[in-house]
Amino acid sequence: MPEIIFNGPSGRLEGRYTHSKIPNAPLAIVLHPNSEHGGTMNNKITYHLFQTFVQRGFSTLRFNFRGVGRSQGIFDKGEGELSDAASALDWMQDLNPNAPYSWVGGFSFGAWIGMQLLMRRPEIKGFISVAPPANVYDFSFLAPCPTSGLILQGSRDDIVPEPYVEKLVQKLRAQKGIAIDYRVMDNANHFFKDDIDGLRSHVHDHMNKAGGGREIPAGLIAAA
């Protein structure tokens, strides 16, 4: 996966990008957890979400928010990071002008940013939100939520307790025309320790049902 540098609103942003070998492939962007708690694009869950989208034939980007790794700028409590994500999606769309649609995936803080991004970008047709921090951040902007998606949560998450996420899911499910696929993984903690394979299996299963790309042969996955 080639290292890339692209321009963001506060300077250069560092990312990793895999270009699909499938013509006119859909796009996916994956967003990492809070950098104030050590989150980077190389976070384990972020990495595996990235690989799952690649495996499904998406041209896929993960990147470091401002102030992380080689990305310029400083942490901005969400507002600037949302602008970073919008710039990342712009960069991908400029490179792939014929992409039919986009998905967004995010873990924890990245899930919060991702769900804000889909409110602004109607081309995003699906989302994967892993452990969205409903106990810390306000998700009331999802009124209404513009697209259906997967929310994946661990039953033993002591950083984002499951009841907070369940409450968010119930609010979203009350909206007409939106299907929230809510899955709670038994005994999984916030970082899905020892159960990354289970996480990836749930993502694949959801995307199979939602029409999010398709699993492709290994020989077609290699980066361009």
C-alpha cells in the first residue's frame, strides 16, 4: 500500500492508499481513533477495516489526522479532523472521478468523525462504525441519518459502555427509511482484543447484505 501525502486544510496529511484493480471501483475512507489517546492510522482496528475494504475491491484510504505522524497541524477536538476527512475524500474523488459511490469506516473517535462526514457528503452510501463513543460525544446531528450502516460494539467495552451505544441505535432506528445493523460481540472489549477475525467477519457479512462491493480473489487485490 503506497504511502501518500496530500494537502489538507492545515497542511500536508499522511496516508496509505490502495488503488483497486477493478475498473471504476467504489471508494472507502477509514478514520482512526483519538490521537490524544494514541490513535493513529496504524491502529489495529483501523488497519483491519482498511484491509477489509481493500479485500472487497474498494480503492481505500486511511490517513493520519492533523498533528499525527507526518501530518501537519494540531489536534482540533473534531472540527478540524472533520475537515481533514473531507479533504481526504476530495483527494480520492479527484483520483477516481468515475467511482460510483463511497463508504466510510471509523473506530471510536473516527466513528464519530465518519458519521459527521456522511451527513455532509451524499455520495457516501454506507458506513461502518466500530465502538462509536456515544458516552463522550454528541450524535444528535444524525437527525435524520442519511444512510444505513453497521454499528459494531463489544459487550465488555469499559471505555464506551454498550448501553450508551444501544441508546444511540434506538434513536437512529426510530427514523424512517434507515436500517441500522447493530451487532454486539460477546466478551469483546473496546479494542476487540483476540477477536479481530470476528470483527472482520461481521463487516463482511453486513457488506454482503448491503451491497458494499464484493470479496475478490487475492490476485486482484494488490496495490496499483
